[in-house]
Amino acid sequence: MDVPLWLALLIVGWLGVKLARPPLWLVAVLLLGGFLIAGSFLGPAVGTAIK
């Protein structure tokens, strides 16, 4: 069964928020920070570090 990556991330993120109950500001900071880093000059460095 092939599941798209975006769907798997959405499900894992939803379960994480429901089970761990982090504050909403922390979720927003992590999402915004990840988006900004991916678009900056640090994006390729982070991409290679994750791989």
C-alpha cells in the first residue's frame, strides 16, 4: 500500500498534537521555523544533515 508522504505526515502530526498536547504557540513556531529555514540558505545544509 502506497501512502503519500504528505498524508503520512498529516496523520502523524495530528496524532502527536492529540496525544502529547503541546501548546499551540509551540506548534506554530515549529511549523513557521521549518518553513523559513527550508526557504533560506540553510535549507540545503539541513537537507544534507537529515539525509
